[in-house]
Amino acid sequence: MAILTISEASRRWRLGRSNLYRAIKSGRLNLSARPDGSRGIDTSELVRVFGEPSERTTANMSGLSGEQVEGQEADDREHLRTLVQDDREQARTFSPGRLLQAQVDQLTAQLEQSQQEKTRLLGMLETEQQARRELETKLLPAPIKPAPSNHRLWVLISLLLAVLVLAIWPWRELITPYF
């Protein structure tokens, strides 16, 4: 069933708000959460405690004593005052400018939360990447140094042979008969 505000319930059941508050305080009525987050009274609770709203007419009050009728009239007057007061509150509370400003404030707060979450997640990602890089450098083997080049060795041998040939050149005529 529907969940009504206390003002709506007092209008439909023709009860004073004080009667509803008394019933809530005494535990005869329970408050329920509405979809918008506010609290209200479930119609099934109202039917259970006060009966159907159509049963609360002046025709049903004919069997009541004078005090009960006066009490009911006082409740009706209080109810009318409550309706007027609620209408004034709603006009003040639900003006389009205030409603739009509340939406802007809510969206701004959500945007700030999203930006903070983004910053936090980027920081976590940066930390994770840094830790990963450090692990990779620790786990990878050191780079292998290339073997010394044989090129220097061959150049050195070539130079030694050239020096040897030049040193032996003047003696070549003495050495050639033996070969």
C-alpha cells in the first residue's frame, strides 16, 4: 500500500495531526520509509488503527456522545489549521527556485565526491604501477655484458707480425736458403 505523509494521512482520514502523533508515540502506529527517503505512515497501518477513511464521516458520529462530537469537531478544526499550515510550508519548501537550488547543490556534492574518488583511484593506480616497476627491476637478471671483442686481438697479432716481418726483412737472404 501507499506510504503517506502525516499531513496526507490526516487529510484522508480526517484526523488531527496531533492524534496521529499521539498514536505513533504510543506505538499504535508505525512509521515507514518512503521512496524519497522521508518517513510516513503506511495506509494499511491507518486502516488497521482507524478503519477505512470512508467510515469516518459525520453519519458515523450520530451515535457518539456530546463530548465525543465536540472532541471530533475540535480535531476537525485542528485538522483544518494543520492543512493551511502544511500548504504554507509546502509553498515555502517546494518553490521552484529552492527545488532547483537543492538539485544543483546535490549534483555539485556528487561531482565533488566523484572527483575525490577519481583522484584517490589515480593515486592508487600510480602506487601500484610504481610497485610493479620496482618488482620487475628486482626480478629481471642484470644485463649481460658483451664478451670482449676479438677485433683488438687480431689487430694486435697483425701488428706483431708486421713488426716481425720488418725486423726479419734485412735478414731474409740469410734465412731463405733454409726454406
